[in-house]
Amino acid sequence: MTIPGRARFIRDNTTLMTPPLVPEVKLRLAHEAVPLWQKTEEELGKMGLPPPFWAFAWAGGQALARHVLDNPELVRGRRVIDLASGSGLVGIAAMKAGAARVLAADIDGFSVEAIGINAETNGVSVDVTARDLLEQPAEACDVILVGDLFYEKGLAEKVFAWLEDAEARGILTLIGDPGRSYLPRKKLKKLSEYKVQVTRDLEDCEVKLTPVWRLTRSF
């Protein structure tokens, strides 16, 4: 699908909404996961695609975005990477909190387009890339933000090793996660915790207690 086609698809199949925990940000979001998932497969003529992560404000991302907005000194005037950005929620929140620059990275082409649309809607400028940043050490930055990315074992191990390397080089690393199976909690320090409203279409409950964690070099 061409880029204009992706933009049209996103606008036609989502609604402008505010995530429950982050009313300062407006996003193009879907009401239901399965119908959009099916439409995406139909549009691309492919089956077995991953879920449309870009179309939902996941619990980890909401908590991390809230934490950044409540603690703007974490990102103010700093260069930020929003890894696996999805809808762009966390990166947009970082810009609203005063970040000097945000690089929102996601390998999903729909996500890349959605981030651009959502950033424009919120009146902020976010750099976007479809490169897999995990293929090499993190580029020069001050802060890395990761929302809800520890749901698969192999991916979680790769992400955490990448973050450990970044933290060892002096980069502040923050993770928002509602308790996914492969989050290495023993290697993290809890900074805050939020009750996040979610949908049963995606989760097993209506409220997820979601901490924000910091990777530390003292474990």
C-alpha cells in the first residue's frame, strides 16, 4: 500500500480520541481491534499480520506518557528516542514536555504514518523512522522511552540487552509496562504506578495497574 493509501486507511478506520490517562494528547485510535486487524489484512492482501499496535493506546505507553508529562525535567531540552512508538503517544508526550528532539521508531509502515498524523494533530514535530534500531547500538541521545514491549520472550531479551548497553553509556532508559510476562523486574527500579483504563478487546480486564520503571546500573 502506498503512503497516501496508508494515511487514508488510518483516517477512514479510526476516530480522533484522547487516551484515558493522557487527555493532553489526541490520537487517531480504533474502537475495536479485530475488525481493524481484518481490514488491514484485506487491504494488504496478507494474512497472519501482527495486530495494529499503532491504533491503540496501550497501558504501558499511557503510563509512560503520563509520567513524562508529570515529570518534564526528565526530557526537557533533551534528545529522546521513543522505541516501538506505535501511535506515537509517548514521543508526542515527550515533545509536549519540552524535549529538544524526539525520534519515534517503529518498523510497521502504518505506525510510521500514524505517528506523523498524530504529531501534526497535536502541533508537535517528531522525527520518524522505520529502521529497526535494535540492529545496532542506540544512536546518540539522552533518553530512551519504551512502552509495553516485553510481551514476547525473544523480543524482550533483545530489547533489554539493547537498553542495558544504552544505560551503560549514560543514556536514561525508562519503561512503561503493565506486567507483561518477559519484563525483567528484578533489574529495574519502580518510579511510579498508574491505574490505566484499557479495553477488554485487548486485555483481560478494564483497568491495568501499570508501573513506570527505570533501568539501573546498580543491580
